[in-house]
Amino acid sequence: MHQVKLGKTGLEVGVAGLGSGGSSRLGQGYNLPKNDSIRVVKAALDMGVTFFDTAAIYKTEEIVGEGLKGQRQNVVISTKSQVIKPGTSSLGDDMALASQIRSDLEASLKKLQTDYVDVFHLHGVMPNQYNYCAEHLLPEALKMRDEGKLRFIGITERFVTDTKHEMLMQALADDLWDVVMVGHNLINPSARKSVFSLTQKRGVATLIMFAVRSALSKEDVFKALLLDLADQGLIDLEFANSANPLGFLTDNGAARSIMDAAYRFCRHEPGADVILTGTGSTDHLRQNIDSIIDGPLPAQTLAKLETLFGHIDTASGN
């Protein structure tokens, strides 16, 4: 496993991180037995993964904690707290009190079977919510850091709706955060033009989510996305209607599969630190890790992807 440094935190981790959210949630989204999900965590350890990301809302913290039992000193654990009040709109302004993120973290520590987390994020923050988070929730996170309950503080964007990274542009201008979680993929690579230049300048670590989502794993979803982009005038309609629009990724041996290309695309993006992958299958996990640690895509393939999608900032790939 290739090692990377998480910016100014100084933490060194494997470039492939195990994510516990998304549609899979370590297989819990597909009703996988809990013990099977725990085996995925343990298999990740065996494959050299040292960065494990979860969140209270994923309901996978207990699984991660059980899977990492006895390995705490060898891993980096990341978890998150929602910034809205329970039961309210994730896009709205009914914001959490500072006491909520404290109680969330204390509950997370018990589930994860640890006294501290390495990275604690304010989770899924929208542009309209950012100022409240910085002014009212960040101070509480700093107190908990001083108490030893967490080591570093992060913030994650809601890429499904904030595809232009507007919240992170506010956060990076403030330079208050140690780590950010950012959506980036070959369909919407806009983070390279906005986010990564600032994170590299400020030493802020990046966790890459959405490297592969529905549009890159389900043909019908991808087709619908292409037609929507064509309706917006962002891509050519003839390309959207072609029989195998991404065939150039595999036909000439540039990649083993579209997902292989997607992970390698993100892995070798300047400014991308840890590439998160999530699954409930150990075989699938091995395939994903093999892609993440593989070499970059050929230059001509990257050039074609840039021509096709380099200007897209309205889609998440979900």
C-alpha cells in the first residue's frame, strides 16, 4: 500500500481508505449480516488499509470499532457529526447546538471502542450553513480537541447538491480546518480548478469521495446523466447517444474497467490524498484497492476525459 501524508496533520496513512457510508455502508445497505461487514473491515486491514472513515449517520461505527479491535495504535479513524438538528432538512438552517456535536462524538467513541478519534468532521455542510458551523460548532470541536477526544478537525461537503464546491471555497478561505472531504470524479473534476490548489497551499488534507458512484457503476444511470448534460448544452448529444461512450477507457487497454479508470483518475490527481472506497465484499475491496494503487491512466486518455468532462461542475455522478 502506498503511503501518503495527511497535510499538516503529519499523519501517514495508506492511499486507499475504507469508507463506511454510501449506498453500501459496508454491506449494511444490502442487509449483509453484521459479522460479514466486520470481516470487510478486518480484510481491509490485511490489505494494508490504515485509514477508516465512518459517521454517526451511517450506523456503521460499531462495525468499524469491532473490526479494528486490538489495532487502534495502527490505524487512523475518522468520524462525523451532522450539523443540523435531528429530523430536519439537511439543506435547511435548523442548525445543531454545540451540545449535539459533543454528545454525538461521545456516543461515537463508545461505538468505536476508543478514547479519541483522529479526525472529527462537521458533516455534509451546505454553503448557507457554513458560517454557523464556523462560528458556533467549531469552537466546541476545538474544546473537545483540547480535552483529547479528537486530534484534528475536518469538514465535509454535500457534493450531491453542492457540485461546485461552494462551501469548501468558504472553508478554505478561512483556513480553519485540518482535513476536508471533497467529491471528485472523472465526470466532475472541478475540484482541481478550485479546491486542490488551496488545500495544497494551506497544507489541508483531502479525502476523496464519489470516485465511483451510480453513474459510473450503472449503465442506465450514466446514460440518463449524459442526456441531462446534453440538455444543458454541456456535452454533445451524439456522444450522449453513442452505444458505448466510455469505451475508449477499456477498448485500448487503458484500464481494466470503467471503475478501474475512475479510481486511478482520482488517485493520481495532484492534491488528492486518500481515495475512499466502500463495499460489503472483500473481493470487490481487493479490486478497488488494486486500482487505487495502480499507475496513472495514459496521457491521451486523460486528455480525452478533460475534453469531454473537464468543464462539468453540475453533476456529482450519484
